[in-house]
Amino acid sequence: MPTSHQPDSSVFGEAMHFFDAAAQRLNLTSSMYRILTHPSRQVIISIPFARDNGEFEVYTGYRVQYSSARGPGKGGIRYHPNVTLDEVTALAFWMTWKCAVVDLPFGGAKGGVTCDPNVLSLSELERLTRRYAADLIEIIGPDKDVPAPDVNTNPQTMAWIMDTVSMHLRAHTPAVVTGKPLNVGGSRGRVEATGRGVMIAIEAALEKMNKSLKGMRVVVQGFGNVGSISAKLLSDAGAKIVGISDVTGGYHNPKGIDIAAALEHANKSAHRTLDGFAADRVSNAQLLELDCDILVPAALENQLTEKNARKIKASLIAEGANGPTTPEADALLSEGGITVIPDILANAGGVTVSYFEWVQNRMGYYWREKEVNDRLRDLLRENFDVVWDTGKEYGTTLRGAAYVVAIKRVVDAYMTRGIYA
Ligand code: NAD
């Protein structure tokens, strides 16, 4: 296998590991491997913007469009001091497979600005965002590349980008970004979509195993957007949530945690944490090893490692977070007979409803929440089945199968279109 020309980063290293394994299973030609391991376009911009005191600051911004074989780029914009071209490229690579595995008509992209948003006022953030969007105006757009929120960006950031692009084009252009507030073209169901997708994926896996969610003991790591909504929906569907956690530590109750009460507790606390919630306290490390049937890591990357993989008691893991399992742990979990629904499939609910937002913007017609949720279920179930069957066909784990399905779809698009050379 030829070597790739890709940057080194932890997320990228892991995605590359799984990508390489699937590329071998698919017997990719060296030419196709070379094409798939190079980003289509990497843009670096200098963003001058005025601080509130009148001084000008210049920050560096990026947008990487990894592949457009299946459609416009899709991926978030991150504001963080550690943003680099390497990291943005790695995340754009990752988005390419995530969009393809659930069959969205998008390629993969990602953007970012190297900055510390905590030291910027709201008006400084607005000026920075508008200048970043204006500088990218030739390369983003409903048919080119459709950004979304990521770390430290939010619906308001998307509203500013949509407004800036619309002002420049002299045309209302809501489909240039997704994750917008509801009153300017956001989709109903978007906020809950990732957690809902986690639940749908778990139900689909249990069905294949002839099991039901009723009474299943579940542990969820992380109680933010993905973790708390997964916990709530799983509990509403009859599962018993026996452990939850956040940055303040783990909370355990073998008889079942009242998730509505935990949500109320978090919503009332100053920093939206579980601090002080009434349950047995465990460390975050212990939480992952609790006796349970299903584990949902929904906080950070690299949580399941070669150190704890053998101690995991759950028989099913659904990766709400991106990259929670290292490649070494992945192999150990597979050896131990534990089924892992990989991140690119388990947490694809968010990007799927982003796709629905783009569709609704282009139609100018907005669905009710039930319609969004029903379509999300249909799309995820359908692609879960494809991944499951591919796993059987290739004799591989669901992660191996997810990468096979995603790569095959991107390769097929390249082959059908032909390589313009
Ligand atoms: P969030 O910021 O809303 O929540 C993160 C949660 O993790 C918080 O409860 C935080 O307290 C907790 N946490 C932080 N450090 C922890 C630790 N050491 N141990 C346990 N918990 C800890 O973030 P989110 O949007 O829920 O995202 C969580 C993960 O899911 C990330 O990996 C993210 O990339 C991924 N993801 C999110 C979405 C989405 O739509 N929000 C979509 C796909 C993937």
C-alpha cells in the first residue's frame, strides 16, 4: 500500500488506521488510494478584524474541502487556539466518511479559526465571523460547501455567516450553512438529532441481536448535548440508565437514575453540570467499567484504550463522541465479542438533520418535528442495515464495515464521474 501524504494528528491517525484497513479489504488501486488520501482544496486566510478598543488583530482561518465527489462539502467551523491546518484537514477527511456512510449527497469539509473565543466580546466574534465568511465567499455556498457549528461556534455564528453571504450575493441564501436558529431557517429536531441518532442506532443493533431496549442497563459518559439527550431518549424508550457522568465525575445508581431529574439538576446549576446530583459517586474511569449492558461514550476522544478495554462489561457500545475508542482498544473489544457501533454511524444523526435543514432551505418549505424525526429514523435504519450486512459479507466489525461502505460509495462516485485529468 503506498504511503499517504497526510498530517499527523490523533483524530487523523485513528481515522487513517481504520481507513487503511478498509482500503485493503476493498483492494483499492494505488491511484484511487492516492486520490482519497489527498484533500481536494485547502484554503488559508488572514482575517483582520477590529477589537473593541480600535486595534486591529489578524487571525488565521482555514477551510478544507476534502472531497466533493458525492456533493458539496459539509463540515463544521471550529474556533479554538489549537486549530491548525493539519487538524482541520483531518476532520475534513473524517467528515467525508461520515457523510458517505449514511449516504448523504455531500463530500467532507471542515473549517476553523485559530483563536481563543473566550477573550473576544460578542461584537468582536461577530466581526471576526463576518470577515471569515466574506473571505470564503467564492468557495462556500449551497452547491459548493455548507459549513455548520463545531467547537465554540453555535447557531448565532451560523446566522452571521448566512447574513454576510446573503448581503454579498444580494440574495437570501439560508442553505449556505446549517445549524441556524429556527427563526432564520434552522430545522426542527436539529438540537436533539445526534442523541436521537445514537438511540436509533442502538435500537437497530439490538433488533439484529434479537434483544429489546426494555430494561437494558445503560451507562452514558458525558451529559452535554449528545450524552444528556441520548440518556433521556433511551430512558423514555424503557432502558434503565444506571450511570451518567460529566466533567464533575460519575454518578451511579444500579436501580436506575431519574434522567428527567438529572436534566433539571444540570439546567439549574450555574455551569450546567451534575455537581451535587444525588447518586453514588464514581470516577469517570470507574464509570466506563460499571456493570451494564450498553455503554455510550459521549464526551471526549480516547476514552476506551488498551488499559481499560478488557474491563468493559457492556456487550454493546454506541460511540456518541468522535473517536472515543483507540485502534488498540477497538481490537480488544472485538476480541472480547463486544459490538461497537462506530462514531461515523452512531453519531451521524446531527449531520443527517443538517442535510434535512439544507433540503428544507432549498425547498423553502419546513417540516414538522415528527417528519424530521421519522426521516432521520428511516435514513439511519436503512444505512445501519447496509453496514450490518457488509460486516457479515466481509467478516468484519461494524467499524470495519462502516469504512468499507463509506469508501466504496466515494470510490463509486469518482468512477462514475471519471477523474478529470
Ligand atoms: P458538550 O460540550 O455539549 O458536552 C460534553 C460533555 O462531556 C459535558 O457534559 C462535559 O461535562 C463532559 N465531559 C467533559 N470532560 C469529561 C470527562 N473527562 N469525563 C466525562 N465527561 C466529560 O458536547 P457534545 O456536543 O455533547 O459533544 C460530545 C461529543 O460528541 C464530542 O466528541 C463531539 O465531537 C461529538 N459529536 C457531537 C455532535 C453534536 O451534534 N453535538 C455530533 C457528532 C459528534
